Amino acid sequence: MITTFSCQQKELEEFLDKILLPPTDPNAEVQEIPGYKLVYADGACPRNYRVYKGDSMIGVIFQYITHWSNGVDSLRYAEPIDAAVRLDDFMKVARVSKATTEQSPTEEELLDIEFDSLTSDEWERLKRYVPETRDLVTA
């Protein structure tokens, strides 16, 4: 069977349109559970649902015939709310962990960053910075 790229492109766009429907779209298949909205994305077994908390998507959970899962742990949940809550908890911990492990760049590293992308705090640090001169050699 020979198909043209434009035909394939059109089918792909229609397919993606159905997957990426926001929870506010009247054509979206939405399940509301306390504190979350589940929007069907695709799949048969498992069915994939994007999980929204408020206006933000926090991740994806999966509905199997016998259980739900969230992809961040290896647990099986009887109810979608349990999978969504554990996913939400994981994402909160991941954000806190990332924030506490990120270290601000040193002044030497700041000197290698484009001036336009420096924050005001980084500019203040650079103003106070005095490089060590003992390793400088004249040419």
C-alpha cells in the first residue's frame, strides 16, 4: 500500500490532537477524583491518563484490568486516587530534592555565563568577587 507523506502527516496530527486534549476540552475523556482530573491519553491495556492538579499536569498514571499504577514506583493500587496521590507526593519530593541538591555556580563559573542571562543576585556576587592573583602569569 502506498500512501503519501501528507496523508500520513494529517493522520498523525489528528491522532496527536486527540491525545493532547486539555481537561477543559469538551471532547476530552475526563475522570474527576478528589483533588485531581484524569484525562485519557491513549492505550487499551493499560489505559494511559494524564493527571492534573489544578491547571498543572503532574504526570501519568495507568489503568490495567486489575489495578492502577503511576510509573514512579512498582506498587499496584486498587483505586486511581491512590496512584494519583502517590504520584503527586513523589513529584513534590523530587522538586524539593532537586532544589536542595542544586548548588549555585561559583564566581568563576558565573564569568563563563552570558551577561544577559545572569540574575541580579549573580551580578551582585560578581561585583564583590576578587579573583586570586597568585596563579596569574604575565606573558
